[in-house]
Amino acid sequence: MKIVIIGGGPGGYVAAIRAAQLGAAVTLVENKYLGGTCLNVGCIPTKVLLHTTELLDVLKNDAKELGITISDYHGDWPKLQKRKTKIIKKLVGGVNGLLKNNAITKIMGTAVFVNKHQIKVVYNDGNNNNQGESNNTATIIDFDFAIIATGSKPVIPPIPGSNHPDVITSDTALSLDAVPASLGIIGGGVIGCEFASIYNAFGCKVTIIEMLPEIVANMDADIVKPLKEKLQKDGVEIFTSTRVESIQESAAGLAVTTSSQTGEKIITVTKVLMSVGRKAELDTLELDQAGIETARGAIVVNQKMQTNVPHIYAVGDCNGGVMLAHVASAEGIVAVETIMGKRSQIDFKTIPYCVYTKPELASVGLTETQARDQGYEVKVGTFPMAVNGKAMIMGETTGVVKYVTDAATGEILGLHMAGPRATDLIVEGALAIRLEATVAELMSTIHAHPTVGEALMEAAHAVNGEAIHLMR
């Protein structure tokens, strides 16, 4: 069984490893860097920077309360950039090692479909940079099955002035030589809020401009509120229900003209970060040569990640579904296991959504609004981090845990969290939804003390108005 995988990000390389485990002969083609966006210009580097900003926030706001006296400290942006590069290099090296360990043929080059059973790969460096067997600039690869995992790229909306060199994307915002004096972020979603936290912590004046009524609009409003308040407290300006009309160079920097119900406003900043989303990366594939169907700029797939060409699959961002690294990996496994004759599927209800700011936000399942819109009679339970012992010890009492449940059965429909370690703890909610657990089952599960995780048990009790550590 010959499987070719186009793209070496978290969808592609995970699929490659799983295919090798199941006995397939696997070739992985990557045109830029192993690990894709996630390891190189996405999940990993942003979290490296965010970890340092979290420590800076502790030193600025909590050090004295925690019994630490420091006369002087500052963020060292160049040194942080070196640390980021070091971690990326180590993780990418680890992926490379896993590919070798699983006897996967790796080719660094650009893949183009020739027909439904062949791709042409143009080598990046003019030869076969994996095996050293050929000095040709290109090769033809035959396959029984193909998995497309080419990822995505930032969307640049057609705003006049968006092509200015000081208008940057999330890819380049990670590696600026210096922190700008001010930054306008167009888009208040996950990426926009994370970059706002990073640059604000390093002394940059940050302004978020969001077209929707709220930032991080895909999450429950009750858990987004603590983040919005924290950002504003730290000096980040947030304009919601606001549209960007144009970007123009001015004597003071870039003049961003906005419009809202209150009228027109010009915001002047040093740089502008476009953070309005991402779109599938399909430009070089020549999908029509294989007859692969697309819609709205993405590859059309079924629940098994299968395209309209039965032996060709597409996983991750390129299929226009949920654009998250962990979803791409799960889809890659489903595609491979389907190819290899195993029963495999994804329960999309269990996908965690995370924001790595301070406070962290995490969400899985239905929000309260979504549950009501779907016709459920909803019961909600909340528990504030302010009365959690471990959160007090950590000095991170901002936040809340919220369950959304079916009043008729007690089944957990959603778990939403703001607070310390929320992105680690959300897995409990994902597992609960996967197993169709009820609040009674969560209540009867013993949680260790003292932990932030106790707040999940307390919030489950709160669904029935029985939280132990809340006043009646």
C-alpha cells in the first residue's frame, strides 16, 4: 500500500506516522518546513512568547503579594526570540526523528497533481534531499492513496492600504526585530487576543478593532468577559462592532480609519496586524488535474476526510473545517485508518477551543446560547475562581467555570472555563461529553485538593444549586 502525504504539519506528519504503524509505504512531501504552521509560526512559538508574558505579568502585578522583592526586571525581546527559535528547532528535529524512526520517506519540495494516481514533486534544493539518490530537479511519485494536508495561510482582506509593508500577519508578527511602539490589531479572535497580550506585556500600546459585537465571539460570553476586562485593565483599547475602512501612511505612522455606530474614528499606530482568519493553502496543487472538488476555497470532504476522488483524502485546514492543530491530527488519523480498513471517526462535539492569554480561556461543547437555540431546556452551573484555594495560592483568582447541561437528563452539553490552567483542564470536559457523562457523575468523581480542578467539581454541584464552597 503506497500512501503519499502532501504537507508535513500536524495533520500530515501524524497521518504519516500512523500509516507507517499500520504497515503502509509512506512518502511525505513538505515544501517549506516540517511541523507546518503550528510548530513554526503558530501554536508553539506564540505559546513560547505567551509564557514569558505571563511571567512578566506576575512580576508586575503579583510579586510583592507573593513575597518576592525585585528591584529591576524587563522583557528581553531578542533573547526571547532566541529561546523561541531553540524550542522550534528542537520540536521540528523531533518530528524529523520520528519520520526516520518509522521509515517514512521525506521529500522537501512542492507537490503538483499530474493525475488521480500521480504527483510531480519539484525538489526545493534541486535534488532528492532525503535520500540523496538523484540529482534531478523533480520526480514523479505513483500512489495508491493520497492525503492532502497543506494547511492554511492568513487572510488579507481587501482593505485599501492592506499591502503596506508595515501591515503584517501573524506569521511575521512572531519574529519582528523589535517591539513596535504601537500596534493596531484588526480582528479580536483567538490570534488577535493572544498577540495583544504578548505585545502589551512588552510595552507596546495595543488597540484591537473587531467587527463583531464581542471579542473571541465563538466562545461563551461569560468566560470571555474576564479576559476582556483584564486586557482593558492592562491598557489594551478594544473597539467592537467596528469596521476598518482604510489604512494610510501618515507622518505619525499608519492611520487606520474605522467606522461604527458612533461615527468615524482614526487610530494611528506604528504597525497593523491583520488577524481576521486563515484560508486553505491550495495554490500550487493543481487539484483540477486529479478532478478534486473544492467549494468556498477549500477541499470538499466527507466525515472520513475523503474527497470526491475516493482514494484521495484531505485533512486539517485545507478542507475548510475546524482550523486547529489537534483537529488536523485527529483527521489525519481518521483518514489513514479508513484507508487501512479500520473503523475510525471523529466526535466533533469534543473539540476543545483554547486561548492562551491570562486568564486562559477554554471551551468544549455547546455554549449556553447554542444549547438553547438547539431546543434544550438548559441548566447552568458556575463557580468562580475567586474562592478556589489553589487559584488563591497562585494569585490567579480571575475567572469562572461554567457547565451547560440538559435539564431533563443532567447530561453535560458544554464546559467553559476562564482561569489558571484552563487549557489543561478542559480535557475533563471533552472526555465527559465524549462519554455522555452527567453532572451527577462529575459530582461523584473525587477531585484532588488543593487543585484548580476542584472548581470543575464545584461547578457541577452548582448546576443544582448545591456548590459546597459558595454562600447560598
